[in-house]
Amino acid sequence: MTSEVPSSEVPLRRCLFGGETLQLWRRSQTRASFLPEIFCIGCVFILFRLVPRSVVSERRAFMAAALLALESWRRYLVPIYPLDDEEEEEEEERACRICYAGDDQRLLVQPCACRGSSKWICTVCLETWRRTGEKETAAYRCGECNDEYRDSLSLELLRERLEAERTDGQATNTTLGTLALELHVQGRYDEAEPLSRELLERRRETLGIRHPATLMSMINHGMLLQQKGDLAAAESLYREVIEGQRETLGNRHSDTLYGMSKLGHLLQVKGDFAAAEQLLLEALEGQRETLGNRHPRTLNSIGDLGSLSEAKGDLAAAELLYRELLEGQRETFGSRHQSTLFSIHNLGVMLLDKGDLWAAMPLLREAQKGLGDALGLQHPATLASTDALALLVQRHGEKLARMTTAIDKANDDLDWFNLLLYRDTAGFDSIEW
């Protein structure tokens, strides 16, 4: 039996011109990734031979198309869709995890990051569960994966609960804070601010300005002010918080480190990169030691430091941090969590700006699909991901045009075809496309 040979090492020129074509074809019966290479190169070779040498422009156009098609398969399709020695899995049967209705009976959705048999639920059961669930958090958070729904029903149910608590004279701080945070996350800053301010004032009066809960409310309110563009007020709150946390909790407490990371991010937004980097590095170092590399706050700081590196133009450092963040979020939250999807999008956009189109493509596709499923096609985050994909396609077209121009400058068509067949790394990757 012939030993397995990686596709990158297969002597493609001999496969096409010599007796090893049949041998490669036989291997392709168990290694499906060979088939597109044979088809791609074989078709171009036939067309190349059929077109007279006098028709130079058409022959060179075939070369450009072949280079792009073959490189697309090797760098993009094979890593994303591994077909070697694997059979395609049959499409899973969809059914509501509560009433077991199929998608031909009721509308099924994936509202959270649950996987497996718990992934699908019909809209009727989901709304009933959220309105009548025993847990108070059922209104806005999945009870299994703890992923927040972040939708209009969450706001509706929290508003109803807050109104009922006010009417009955019950404690409202928990619902007040949850509703303010939900409005904040959904981008409704003007509605969130009065609720956030009310909660902060209550805690200052009842708990004091140095109580941990008060300090955390100050951080949340500072984040809201920062989103609204009031950076001066947000910075003042952050600095007051850090001073209080250092006095009452110490420099290595997780809340202190969290406050430092928020101030660092704000300073980055203001353009003070040096001060921002000092705070973010100190916060991240402390969080790695006290919380571990996979804690949500540690992951947030990794993302903030990656964003700072990108803003400074250090794309290599930014890529390493973004990849560490994404790996941690996939392990901790799952690939469908909104935080993970945002990180996938951010890494894809950074790679796109860096010019690494092939690495950016699968990430942007995954982000666009995931955000569309989770937030809807018209959500600003989904639209931003769609725009990034459109830009990617545009740049691929520009790359093809540059490839064609480079080939037009070649003196010998056959030399280009040999380059395509041999895929010589030293020669191909050194070309200025």
C-alpha cells in the first residue's frame, strides 16, 4: 500500500504529466482534499494547452485564476472543512427541548449558548418559561448555560418586575441594577443612565462611599458615561473608585484590578497610551495571578490590552492577545456566546487590516453567521460583520487584479505554470502581489 503523502509535498507536475496521476487519484478516494487540486490544476492545464500561445492575455488570465483558486483551496477551504477520512454528518433533527415539537410544527430558535439536545427551543415554550419560571433570572438569562438573552422581552419583564416592586414597596436595588445593565448592554444609554444614577445614589446613602457594592455601582455608572462620550466624568468616577478600592480592599483584590482595567481602557480611548498600558499590564498581571487565565475579568483585560496594542500599531502583539482571548472564551463561554462572537469579529477585522485575507475569512464568516443567529440580521453588530465580509471580498478582487498585472509582466508563460504546479514557497510567497 502506498504511504500517505501530504498534499503540499505531492509532485504535482509529475502527477499531471506522468504515470503517478492514477496513484494520486486512488489516494484521493480516501483523502478527499486531493480531488479539488487535481480538478483545479487539471482543468487549467487543459485550457492552457488548448489556447494558442499567440493569445497571450487569455493564457495569462488562466494562470491568475489558477493561482487564486488553488491558493483558496489550500489556505481556506481545507482548514475549515476537513474532509480527510471523515464522512459528512447528517443534519441533526431539530426539536424543542421542552415540548419536543419539530421545526415543521413550531418556530425553533437558539436563544443562548446551549449545545446538543438543549440547543433548540420553540418560541412559545421559551416565552412561557421566561414569564413563569421559578428563578428570578429566568426572565433574562438561560438557566443552563447562564447566557443572557439580551432582547426586548428581557427589558419588558424587568420593567414589569421593577414597577411591581415599587408598587408593593419591596426592595428594588437588584432589579434596578439588572435593568440598568440590560439597557446599557443593548445600547439604550439614555434609558439606562437615570436608573444607574438612582442605584448609585441609594448605595451611597445606605452603604457609604467606600462599600464594595457602592464602588462597583460607580464603575458601572462610569462605563455608562464613557459609552455616552462623557469621558471626563467617567474618568473622575474611575479614579475615585480605585482610590477607595486600594484603601479598603488592597492593590491585588479582584475588584481593584477590575477598576484599574476600566480606567486603563478609558485612557486608551483618550489617546494616553503610555498611562493606559501601565494600568492594563498591572491589572492583567494581578488577574492572572489571583483569578487565573480563564476568568472573565482576566479575559476582558487581555482583550483591552490587545485593543491597545492594535491602536499603537503593534499588530503582531495584538494578534497574539486576541487569539489568547478567543481561545479562552471558546473554552469558558462557548463559540456561540456573544462575547466570543464579538472577539471572533474583532480578530477577523484586525487580520483584514493587517492584510492576512485568508486568515480573516473564516473568522468573519463565523462571526457574521453567529451574530446573525444570536442578534438578528439587522443588529448593528451583525451589520458591521457583514460590512467587514464585503470589504474582504473587495480586497480579494483587488488581489486578483494585482496577480493578473504581475503575470502580465512575466516573459515566459510556462514558467508561471511551473510555479503554479511546484508551489515553490520561496518563489511564490516572495512575489509582491
